[in-house]
Amino acid sequence: MLLHDTLTRTDRPLHPLDGKTLRIYCCGPTVYGPAHIGNFRTFVVQDVFRRTVELGGTPTLHVRNITDVDDKTIRDSQKAGQTLGSFTAEWTAKFHADCEALNLLRPHVEPSAVAHIPHQIAMIEKLMASGHAYKAEDGSVYFKVGAFHEYGALSHLEKREIRLGAAQTDSDEYSKESMADFALWKARKDEDGVNFWASPWGEGRPGWHLECSAMILEYLGTEFDLHSGGVDLIFPHHENEIAQSCCSTGGKFASHWFHIAHLMVDGGKMSKSLGNLFTLADLQAKGYTAAEVRYVLISGHYRAPLNFTFHTLDSARQALQKLAKHEASLRAKYGAGGAPKYDDLIRHGSAGVFADAWALLTNDLNVPGALGAVFGAIKDADSTAFDVETAKSRWMDLHFVLGALGVILPEAQPDAEAPAEVVALAEQRWAAKQSKDWAAADKFRDELAALGWTTKDSKTEYKLIPL
């Protein structure tokens, strides 16, 4: 599989460093509220990536963290009058429910930041010992960015840009030697309430950037295959992870970096103030299904911003129905039961007639191209003409590609029955076409369109199709 690497800005082949299992780390949610569809674009694309790797024959070890301690979780748990643990547990459960509805594979390991505070303290101790970190007057500990000369390689920022970016993105109100330095340990403050832990530098809590590095070291070691997240995490979060991990372990950290572009709504940025920051529950309340939401979120190339509109949800509903009807026709011919299980698809290991779609998926995860290839392959397919073995093979191959996309098909709905008025117009159009009266045929076609119908013609007959 070829995949674009953010660090080198090139498409590179993916091979497990150990020759066996592709080890993946994905930055998970901060559990202080419901994840919105912008968050889920990243998680759903990562899910398609993992499925494609596994269906291609390579096992994975997928680690995705839960951030259950930071400024937001502490602030909002206190507003809610709850302990940090009970507050974040509720939002973690909501996140899991949304993941299940969107058909995301569960990560193999899902560590929480709070459960790994001892690991974070141990990493800070190594950084202090190596001279890459220092304790400030108030008891906070900072990473010394100037001591890591490779800082900025991932984001391709110059030193001046790094300083300016740090000033704009770092909200820590603690003393530090340089603007670009970032907090490893935050000294206890009154607004933290009871949310603090003991450390060699005094009571406090870990910095957000450190949490991922400590959990990566625990479950994936000093060097692993792939790190992923949204493009907004490249700087400063992932730059900081690289710095503190490499300096504390001497390892090379991630071999490959996989970042997903932003989701926009109606061509603009999502914002609570604009009322366009949607959760899965918001869209379900408007009558859309989780499968339709997932289809929209994977429908654009992951490296380009995706524009979400309600029209795209309507289009997703139509696309899923087309796939469902084709699948149902194959199933009827083959006599199959329900959809195959994911493990059965891994054992199947073939895209067959949908090989073009599979080739596009394995070439920088080109999902829109793959979807186009699937629809191209089924466009003129007549399942009634297939023998049982052909129908069986095509049915399994279709599910193999849909399994990589994580698409769950709805029940195929019968075509709407055309009213008598529409049938009469269609008959007149067909008669005009047969007599080569093209002006009349076009007139009847336009009248059909005004009533919400069109026709699909073959050499010997036509079929009425609702628009």
C-alpha cells in the first residue's frame, strides 16, 4: 500500500518494521463533550485505512488514546459538578456509542491519560536528566525546544514561525524560558480543584502533549510504523510528541505520518456560533442514518478538505440504495443469507471484479476513486444473467470492498410505483422516440422531469426511474 507521508511529503510504501504487524497510533478524543462530525471524519478515515491494511493481508496493532485530563475536561467537569472520572467516563461511553453506530473497528488498545500518569512522570525524569527539560519557578516543567535541533521537521516551519506559532497556540499561563517551550508538567493551580497528582516537582498534572508520548512508549515502543491524526495536530502537538519522545528514548519514533484534512460545512468552518457544528445525534434527529453520515465522511480524498452539506447526505442515501439493490439482486440469485463477517472477508482476500476499486484504495487511500470504480462495475451488470457461482463470487467481492470502506448497506427499497399520469407520458415519449419524433420525445421527457421522473432506455424497452 502506498500512503502519503507528512514528514517527507512523498507517497511511500507501507511495510511493518517487524515484518509482521503494522503498529498504528491514532490521537483519540478529548472526552469533555460529544465528538462532532469534524472529529469523526478523522476517525472514520483512519478506520478505512486500517480495514484496507487488514483486508490486504497485514495484521495491525491499533492504539487510540482517550484524553481524560486537560484544561477542558477539568473546567467542564467542575461546571457540571462532577468528579473528573465520572464526567469523562460518561463522555467516553457516548464516544464509544457513536463509534459503534458509525461502524468503526474498536482499537486493540485504548489507554487513558489518567491511567498513565506514572509513565508520564518517568518520561519527564528522563528529559530532566538529559538536559532537555527544566523546572520553572512555579514548579512547572518545560521541554527546552532549542535543545532539539530537528524540531519543526514535520510541520516544515522555520524557527521564527515556530516562535510565532507557539505564541498563538500555547495557552499555558506558566513561566518558561522561551516562547516555543511547552509544558511537560503543570504546577497545581487553584482552578484545578482536586485534580492534581504528586510528582518530584510538586503537585500538578501532565501537559497534554506528553500524554500521547508516554502511552505510545508503553504500547508501541520507541519506534513504530504509523502515527495519525487531523492536520490541526501537526503543529504543535505532533512536533512536541516527536521532540519529547526522541529525546527521552533515543528512538526514531514514527516511521510514517498520516494526517487527515479538515471538514467544512457549507463551504465554511464549523463553529458553535454559526450553528453548524453537528454531532451524529444532531443528524440522526434530522432523519439521517449513521451509515449515510459515514458515507459522506469517507467520500472525499482524505488530503483535501471535505465540504459537508445536507445535499451530500441526500446523495449518500441514494448511493447506498443503488449499492443495496445490486447486492440484493446478487444475493437473491446466489441464495445467500446476511452480509459476511469481517473475518470472513479477511480470509476471502480478493476484490475480484472490483479490482480497480481495490487498486485505488491501496494507492494513497483514494476512496472517492474507489467508489466511482464500484459504481462503474455495477452500472450495466445484470444479475439475472449470472449463473449461481458468478453471482456468489461477485457478491463476495462486492462485500470485500464494502468491508474495506466500512459501509453497511440499508435494506433495498422497491422502486416507487409510477402514477398513471407518469406512465402515460412515458408511453408517449417512447412512441415518439420509436417514430424518431425527437422534438416530441424531448417535450415528454421534460414533462416527466417536472413530475420527478426520468427513463432509462435500452434497445427494446424503457424503465421509469424516480429522480
